[in-house]
Amino acid sequence: MSEVFNSEVDARLALVRRALTAKPNSAELLFKLADALWDHGEPDEFAAVFQRAYRLRPQARLKLGEWTAATKMQKARQLRDKAQALTDRGVNYSPVLAALAISNAILGDRAEVERLVDYEHFFQCREAVVPEKFAGDDFYASFAAEVKAGLRFYDTPDDRAIRKAWRNEDIFRSQAPACRAFAAEVYRQVEQYISQLPRSGDHPFLASRPQHYVIDGWAVVSGAAGYHAAHIHPYAWMSGVYYVVRPEISRGPRGAAGWLRVGPPPEVGLAPDCGWQEHLVEPEPGNIVLMPGYFIHDTQPLGIDQERICIAFDVIPKELLVARREHAAD
């Protein structure tokens, strides 16, 4: 007996559910099921399936550059409604909060954007942070040498923001002395950051504070052409950057070369008065940035043959740790 469907959405739901019987742990199929459930008007099941899919394969799922001026407002409303439905149900992963901030900025809800992208309470930049066992210059030189011992070049990968630069993935697993001292210092800095957050409140970043987490990170070595496209950290509840080697060009009149820009996504073209501030961070050795994983950030190419070394790190809820390790091994 053939199946009869009331709508295209019913048919899509049935097809995805059927496919999932053969591949029940397919994140791709679960994300498709979540989208179909949303279109079918089932927000509770949509959120539950989205969370299940995300735990298998965290991903940004934000195609900002594809929005045209003619459809931007309509798509922004759709994005806001889906993101809000997720946060209302406690699904507060970094891409969800980034989507909520972006859509509200497009729609002109300045107060909500300022609440979500709250620099006063959630963004910190601390200067001259050096592990206790090291003196400043000695530490930076030792750390830079350890970083360069295990580099891999990335050109323009589809699944990472890095462009034409090198990474060392083993910073937090290395037994080298500077790496070990740095990892211990980062855990101390993160614990201090968390202890200073408000203990209660209805903000989704606070509501999603993990009880158990692991910190993982990687070094980035970039030269003339290296930079990072605007991105978030989909595995991270919070993330950070630490500077090891500063290029001289970053001190000159070009200003932003080599600096970290934290602010609205440039692809979307948001209005200046949307409520989303921009912060520039000087890449001075010892500077450490701590912020939510959904805060969008990027860098510019140096444009000159000099070296910039930084460490990026994520505070990863344990529920996402297995997926993070699988992705790092790809």
C-alpha cells in the first residue's frame, strides 16, 4: 500500500526518518530531520533533534555571505525564530547564540544585540600574562621554539577559518616545559574568568556554563599572507587567544595588521548603530583574550614577510569533547 502525504514537509519528514533507520547516528541526517520538524511546526522535537545532531557533529551552520539584500530581512526573521526556539529550550551552543545576535542585528533590535554581545561582562583582555616559572622574554622564546617543532600548513580549508598559515595542534598535550606551563596558566585564567561571571541570570551564555569541561588549543604561525576569516568556535562554550610573537608591522601606521578584531561579521554589512561594538586587540606577547565562543572574530594578513604567533584555545563542554577530537583527527 503506497504512502499518502499531506504536504511536501510530510514527505520530507518520512524520507529522512526512513534514512535514519539505516544510519541512526548520522549527524547530517539528524540536522535534516531537525529542519523538517521545524518546517512541520514541531519546535520541541526540532530542538531535541538539533541538540542530538550537534553533539555528534558541532558545526557553524551560518552561511552569512549567501544572504542577498532582497531576502535578508525575511531570512533574518526565520533565523531569529529558530535560534530563539533553541535557546528557549536550553540549546545554547555557540552557533545558535551567534545566529541570534546576527539576526537581531539585521532586524534592528539593538537592545537584544547589546545583551547578547555583552563586552562589559563577558569580554576580557589581560596584559603580560606569563606562567610563574618563566621570565617574560625567556618564556616567549622557549614557547615559540616548541610551537615550531610541530607545524602543519593550511591553505584555504573549507572547515576552518585559517588561511595560508601553519598550526600546531598539540599545545595542550605536549610535555615540553613551556607548553605545560602555558596549559596550566590557561586553566588558571579560565577558572578565574568563570568565577567572576554572575552566578545567576537568564542570559543564555550563563545558562549554558558547563559543569565539566576540557581546554584544548592550537598554535597559529602566520606570515605575509596568513590570516583568519571571520568565524566563531562551534565546539567552545568560551574561547581565548594568547600572543607569543608580535610582528613589527603591527606597531606601524597600518594599525590593524596582525591585530585581532572582535565584532560583527563583515559579510553581513550591519548598520553602524546596530548595537554590536568592535574591539581591536593588540598582539603584544602575554596578552590573553577571554570571551564566549560565539563572539565573532578575524584577523588581516600582515602583507609583509614577518612572523606572528598566537595560541587559540577552547573551553569545551565534555558532551562535545568526543566530536572535537574526531574533527581534529580528520
